[in-house]
Amino acid sequence: MDDVLKKLKEILLEEDRKTQEKITRKVDDLQNNIDELRNENLKPVIEKTVRTELKESKDALIEAIYPLIGKLIRKFVQVEFEKLSENVDKQLDRTFSVQNIRKQLIALWEGISHKDLIIKELIPPVVEEVFVIDQESGILHGKYSHNNTIDQDVIAGMLTAIKSFIEDAFQQKTGSLDMIEYGTFKIMIQNSYKFYLTAIVSGSVNTKYKTQLLDYLELFAEQNLTQSLDNLSETDISEKLKTYFDQFNATNK
């Protein structure tokens, strides 16, 4: 009797097991079909939604990632300065070479440090842009561009920075203007009665170079801008700027 019951139990359990396997397979097939349909139908919708959100929330996105970009830029600048410092130190270590002794004598003659001279050679300063700007209206009367390497949006930002800086300086009555920094550029400002000359410089700028450039800006103004700017076309002034500052860049390589 026990054997009959045991056999019957095995038969029933076997049937249950087969039924469960069939149900499991059907559920798996159904899940796979659902996943396929979901991917096919939802993927285009999700992509379109993301594109729309990015387009409509551009300012918010920029505001969110701006601090991160700033950190990345600062890190990049830090690494580059570390590389520069290593290169300078390597050059300074070669103190007893004839060439290095000559550089030390040149630095002593020019009144700058030996390290400043080496930095100037590693990252030579270049006048990238020069502007002649009306003192009252802010109108651009002439422009020089070294290689048209600076983006026009950056230049517009620089002009805004120059304008704001000059307005603040006049309000505070700080006297003559000199130099401001804009990102990686130095902006030299030579002030006059009815206009001001601004030179945007890349590279390493020491005191001697800065003095030379400001003197050169003043010389250009004396030789070319003594008459009313209304009598000079922007093209004429720009051509004169090109002649002068191509020569200045070539001389200071």
C-alpha cells in the first residue's frame, strides 16, 4: 500500500514540476517581449524628451556645470604652471653653461630676474589685438589683429571689461589707467584725452615689456592720432596699427 502511495505521489509531483516549468518559460518569454516592446517604443520618446529638456534648460545646465568647468580649468592651469616651473628650474640648473651665463648678464642689464627672462623665452609675449576706442561713445575707431586667433565673442567680452574698468576708474578718480587681466590675457591701456588705446597681450609679461608696450602705444598715438578721429577712417587707422604692431611683435620675439 505504501509503495502505491509513493508511486502516485511521484507521478503527481512530476506533473506539477512540468507545469511549473511551462509557466516559468511562458513568463520569461512574456518578459522578454515586454522588454523589447518597451525599448522600441520608449527609447525614441526618452531621447526626444532629453533633447528638448537640454534645449529648453540650457541656462540651468550651464549654471550647473559651470563650477565643475571652472575647477577643471584651474586644475589645467595649475598643471601647466607646474610644467613651466619644472622647465625653468631645469634651465636654472644649467647655471655654468656659457649660454646661461650670457642670459644672466642680459637679465642683469635689462633689470629683470634671471627666472623672468627664462619664462619670457618659454612663453614669449605677443600683442594679439589693439583697439583705438572713443573716450565718450565707446566707438571702435581702429583695430589690429595679430593672427585673428581670439574668438570674436571673447573680444566682445574684453571690450565690455575694458569699458567697465575705465568707468569704475573714472568714478573713483584713480588717475591714469594701466593694466587689467582677462582670463589668460593681459590688457594694457594707454589713456588719452579723447580716446584710449588698448593692447591685448598673450604670454608672459614682465615689467620691462609692459613699459615698452605702453611707451609704444603712446608713440603711436603721438604720430598718428593727433588730429580728430572723425577725420580718419577706421581702415586708415587699422592699417597704421598693423604696420606698427607687426613690427613691435617682430622686434620682441
